[in-house]
Amino acid sequence: MRESAAAATKAAILDTAEALFAEHGYPHVTIKSIADRAGVATGTVYAAFGSKPALVAALTARAADDPGIGDVLAAVESATDGQEVVRLVVSQTCDLVRHHHRTMTVLAEAAAIDQDIAVLLRETEDLQRARFGDVAEQLGRLGALRPGVTRRDAVRILEYFVTPPSWHRMLHIGWDWEGAHMFLREAVCSALLR
């Protein structure tokens, strides 16, 4: 009972921090304002997370541990067609960006002013690049890559088209989620597949 209450408190603090960072910007949010909005003592936030950068790290870890990522990677591993692999990857990244949009925005904003968070952002990008490497390997095993497209090229193409900045840019210039999803799926298939 005590563990579940502590987990609920931590989740509430994270949700509150994410909302406040998104509303006011990372530099303008204090631990006290997070505690006040979450309805906990300031010491509780410090005891649970320790600092603002640690809150961003916890938000980032929560997004990186999204169960949908593992599900899609398993589905990619068992896919028998390159188009199915691309469909899975584009759909999953769309869902991930939609669900964790605020966290991704906070991470990028905070990385510009906090060196520890900049390191965290690079680690997050490295993890994503490694996952794209697994996707590229599967496309290679399936013989689905266009002639001349190497594993490294495939990773770069995926990074260019389906990482959070690409989705955010498309939304910023007026695409809706569905339109961006359809365009990116077609663009990635065209760039990668035979």
C-alpha cells in the first residue's frame, strides 16, 4: 500500500512537472511551483527526484520506456515485408510523439540551457539511433532495402523522416497528424525500399 502511494505521488509530480514545463518553459518553473501544483511539500519533490534536471531525466525515461516501443520492435522483428516494417515504425513514432510531445519539447528546450540535459538528449538520440539500426538490420535481412542503400543510410533516412523534430516541424507548418503520418510513410518507403 505504501509503495503504491509513493508511486502515485511520483507520477503526479512528473505529470505536474511536465505540464508546468510545457506551459511556462523549463527555466521559469521552480521545484516549489511543481510541489504546489502537485499538492505535495517541496521536500517531497526533492526526496523523490532531487532536482529539475532529474525531473526531466525521469520524464525522458518514462517516454523511452513506453511499452509501445517494445511491442513495435518485436513486430518489426517478425515482419516479413519491408512495407510492413515501415508502416510499423512510422505508426509507432507517430503515436510516441503524440503521447510524449510535451516531454520531447521540454527535453529539447532544457538541453539548450543545461549541460546535463544536453547529455541526456544525446543519449536519447543514441538510443533511438540504435533502435533504427535494428529496423535497418531487419530490412536488410528481408532484402527490402533499395539497391545502394546501406544499413547506415537506412538509419540516417529514418532519423531524418521520423524523429520527433520531423513530426514537430510538419505540425508546425500546418500538417495534421494523419496527413503527416501518410506522407512520412510514403516518403520513407520511397527512400528506403525496393
